[in-house]
Amino acid sequence: MRVLRVGDRALLVELDGGGATEAFHAELLRRRAAGALPPYGRSSRPRGRCSSTGWPIRSGSRRS
């Protein structure tokens, strides 16, 4: 496993294979359910807002 910092609020986690990926994902879900992870994340971020500033993103300016 290799963990790289991406900006102020994100990490990029590189795993060795499918089994490691599934185990990592399961652990994240377990920790979220236990309340051990911060509430910030893609699913809790308001749509159409920048993740770092909260400012609105104009239509057509999002990257895919």
C-alpha cells in the first residue's frame, strides 16, 4: 500500500490488488459506520460547490 497526500484534505491510496482494495473499502465503511471518520466526503459535500472553498462552481467549469 502507498498513501500519497493530495492537497489539504485528500489522500490517494494505491493498493496492490483487488483483495486489498476490497478489504480497505470494507474497513473504511466499518469506520464510517462506527463514527470514526470525519463527516466530510463526496457524498456529504454540497453539489455544485468547490470542496476546498465551498464557493459555487459555475455550470460547465467542472472537470469530469
